[in-house]
Amino acid sequence: MAIVLLYPFKTTVVPETRVLVITDDMHPIKDVLVRQSWQNYSLEGEGHEQDLPTDVHGRVVFPTRTIRAPLIIRMLGPLVSFAGQGVHASFGVHTNMAPLPNTGTVVATEVAQPQPGEHVFR
């Protein structure tokens, strides 16, 4: 039983995320820095961020984000968070994504077609 409670099982925090950055008239914007931030408040004390540039087609793919945590931490983590922060405690996964301003170059010759499941920023 102790081994099961202490073994750090892997969990997906954020699945692979595909992003397309375009102008209002559907032209891709290359070299835009897109920031992804994420944190599992039930298991982590600090959040994470990564900035990735779009390619020449205005696309960027963020990899799957995982964490390893033992079952005992998964059970006690929310209780510790509540004990320390009371009614202001957060639980579970929180993630956000946004292009950073003043970056990128419009690719005027191409028209982008969003793919299913892609997050589109204009």
C-alpha cells in the first residue's frame, strides 16, 4: 500500500495545443511570440510559462505538459492549499495562452485556413 501511495504517477496537465495567429483578413503572422502558462494548483506551488514563435504559416505547437505526483500528494495537496489560503485557495489545472504584442511579421501572400482544434488569435 505504501508503494502505491508514494509512487509518482504521471498526469497530463495540458494536452498538446495548436495555435494559429492571423490578421483580420486571414493572413498568417510569422515570428509572433505566443505565451502559454499553466499550473496544477492542487499539486504545484508555482506556475510555468513558455514562449514559442509562430512559423512562416503563423502556427505554433505547444507540447503536452505532464507532472508526476504520488497519490498521497494528490490527496493532501488540496487540503494543504485550503489550509494555507482558506477561501482564496485554487484547485486543479489553470492554463492560459496569448500572443505577445509587438512581435511578428505579416505573410501577405498566403491565406491561412484554421484547422479543427486549433486556437486562433487575430
